[in-house]
Amino acid sequence: SAVISQKPSRDICQRGTSLTIQCQVDSQVTMMFWYRQQPGQSLTLIATANQGSEATYESGFVIDKFPISRPNLTFSTLTVSNMSPEDSSIYLCSVQGSGWGHPYEQYFGPGTRLTVT
Amino acid sequence: SQQGEEDPQALSIQEGENATMNCSYKTSINNLQWYRQNSGRGLVHLILIRSNEREKHSGRLRVTLDTSKKSSSLLITASRAADTASYFCATDRNNAGNMLTFGGGTRLMVKP
């Protein structure tokens, strides 16, 4: 399976500021996904990021709030903009298995724990 | 609303006992996956079961799928304290099987 890393692992930010989360994969992957996990809750898909195209956002998530970059096949960033305490969550990136795993299995990074004060 | 709902929401058992978690979903699926999450960390993929499969085993894990009832169960046999974690089911929403909708999760506590 792929090794996925995220930076930062955690951060405490003030409201109104922005934080960019990085996701690095040790294999080339076509699709990367960003999820949010609010405290005590399950995961919700934010967007799908394909290299070379605009990210596709799920209902309730917009590009102005969560801009995503996908400059190459191993890297993506998610920015949480103009943060409020409601954005306090764990943000996880994931990739779909390809070649090295079942094509439908998804593999997750360790997550970024964000606290907004 | 979430595709999957899991029960129980929390489960506490003694080491050595079996743990069963259930997942229900609403629409047709291609695959159903189970994941484990330790203390708010990243998710670990446990097992994937296809819609045309009824049962699958992996070590101490046994997963069943009943598409007529739109439900799945995860059985962990001979549980260990290290199995303490949250367990989530996830279903796919498209034919590519990559846009996952997660259930609410079951928090499992295995007491030594």
C-alpha cells in the first residue's frame, strides 16, 4: 500500500486566519480525496482532487472556503480559509489503491488535527 | 444524511470475547469497506467486500454482507486490548468505487 504523510500533524489557529495542509504520497496516484472529521463524528468527503483539473467539491463545501491544489501525481494541499471554531476538525487525505492494492480500497493519511480558537 | 448507520455506537467487552458491529446503508453499492481508527488518527483499511460477496474473512475478522437488507456486519473474534478503536463502514457512491460515504462508527473498548 502507499505511504501517505500529512503536514502539519496538528495546529492551533486563530479565527480569521488560514491554514494549508499538505498531503504527500510515495506513489503516483490519479485521484486524491480530502475528508473532514468533526469531533466525535464520522468522516465527510470534502472534495476529490485530480491532477491537472479543478477539484470537485461535495455539497456543503465550496472552493473559496477550501481551496485545493494538485500540482502533480504525488502531492496535494487543502487550505482552510477564514477559519472559525466550527472548522476545528481532523482533516484527512486519502488515495485510491492502484496497482499496489485493490483498486477500490482507499488508504488514508494520518490526519491533521486543527483547533481554531 | 450519511449513507451508513452503525450500531451499536459504543461497545465495551472483555478481552477474549467476540465483538460484532453492524452497518446499514440506504442505496445500492458496489463495495463496502471497513476501517479502523485509533484515537482520532488516520484510518486503517481492514477489509473490502464486494456486492456479489456474502462473507469474507481476514485473520480474526469476519465480514458479512446482505444486500437485500442493505446491511453488513463486522465480527472480531477473540478480541484483544489492542483492538480498542473506532470502526467505520464505508460505501461507495459511484462505479469507480472511490467516493466513500462513511457510517457513524462504533467505538469499541476491549478491557484487559
